[in-house]
Amino acid sequence: MSMALDPSVSGNARNALFMARACELAYLGEAEGSVRFRSELGLEAKLISVDNTQVYVAENDQAIVAAFRGSEAPTTLDGLKDWLLTNANNYLILPEGQSGTEFAAAGVGARFHRGFLEALAMVWELLFAAVDKAQKVKERPLWITGHSLGGAIALLAAWRFQRNFVSVHEIITFGAPMIGNDTAAKAFEQEFSGKIYRYVDLEDVVPHLPSVSLLANAYKHCLNEVELSAAQIAAAAAGLKALGQSSGAAEGNLDAAVVDQVWGLVKTRIASHMIDNYQARVEAKCKETA
């Protein structure tokens, strides 16, 4: 199957397959990653890495791609538990400074996940400079992608690019958690109408997180969700029911015992969250629509 981007068709599954591959390559170190971006996707790629945030900026004559790494441990969920469950309510903020001004444009009451904002801030100046320089050399569609945590950061990056007059062509994420509250989600839907595609395996629990109370969640997703693994709808529904039963009627933050119960369920579905699973699911979707 040809690996090339087609900017003329919004929501094209083949574009999503290209981005899923970019997300997989984003987990590689720069020495190997740059070679494989070139050989497999025809992109010249450079890694930007600051602290725990990594993003590849890759380009050819037709496109610029920013691909965010999910974590340093792509085969586990280590390091995500606290961000997704523990004290999630305390993470809903409006940032200060320049980024605060940019995100304030989402409207009164919009709040965003502190950890995801801070992760983006680590690389923002270098990322913006790299993309801005590439666009000044030749203006091309900017695609932004990421898996897991990287998908959350990708959405926030898209917002900052738009507020800095760099147009985003499309945002494609895989297994990404929620980034903010309902007001924030609606602002993203308006800003990026027809440009956001969140690929979600229905067995993957991570896209249903973070959560303060799993019955009354302050976090919301923006559109558009692309469901994968449709044959597993019953299993996914059972998993979400289990999440609700685990949380009970909790108000505010989930207590430690409930956090452990919920995280136990997340880990039983870890295979569905991995990027290789998403890549396989999207490839199957491409074959279905061929």
C-alpha cells in the first residue's frame, strides 16, 4: 500500500495510516528515526527533545509533519497513571504568560490539562521555530499527529500554531486522552472544524481518561472520533460499565483504592492502546474502504 499523503481528501484513512506510521517512528532515537522517516515515508526528519517531551519535525516538498512521541516507554503505560487519574481535577487550568493568552482565546471557562500544557511548553519554541522556518522556505500543508500522550500534546500544539498564524491542515491522533473541559473541547471543534480525527480502538480505555469522577467527568473530547475494532463494541461497553462501577458515585478526585481499580482495568487492555495495534486497525480500515 502506497505511503503518501493526500491533502485533497479530509479524513482519508490512508492519510491516517501514514500518520500512524509516523507515530510509530517517533518512538525511535534520531539516528535510526531520521533514516526510517526518509526510507519509509519519504520525509527528512529531525528530532526535538527537551526533558520528557519529544517531537519529530519531518518534511518533503509536499508536506510538513509534526509527530509527537507518546512516552519514553512505548510498550507500557508507565508514567501516565498520575496524569490520567491522580489529582486530575487539579490539572484543569488556564496557563499564564504568552500561552495563557493564546489558550484564553478558547473562551471564558475553558480549562486545560496542566501536565499536557507543560509538556508542550518544553518544546514549543524549538518546534515553532522549526515549522515556521520550513514554511518560509516553502509553504506546505502542516499535519500534526501523536499517539497516547503525544496525541494530547498534538492537539494543544495545533491550537498554538493557529494562534501564531501558522495554519494547520489536519490533526490525526491515536488513543489520545482528553485535554480539557467541555468549553475547551467546543472551542477546538469550532477552530478546527473538519480537521481533527481522533482514532480510538473501542477496547482502549485511555481515551476515556483523565477522570475526576468517571460518572461526572469534567474532561470532554472534541470531535471527530473515528472508531476502530467495531466488532468489539460489546466488550468495550462492558469495560466502560466496569469503569463506572469502579468509580461509584465519587465526587471530586477518585480515591487511591478506586484509582488502583481503574488502572488495573486500563492495564488489562494495554495491547489495544499500543501504536502497533492502531496501525494494524487503520490498515484494516484502509482495506475495507479500498
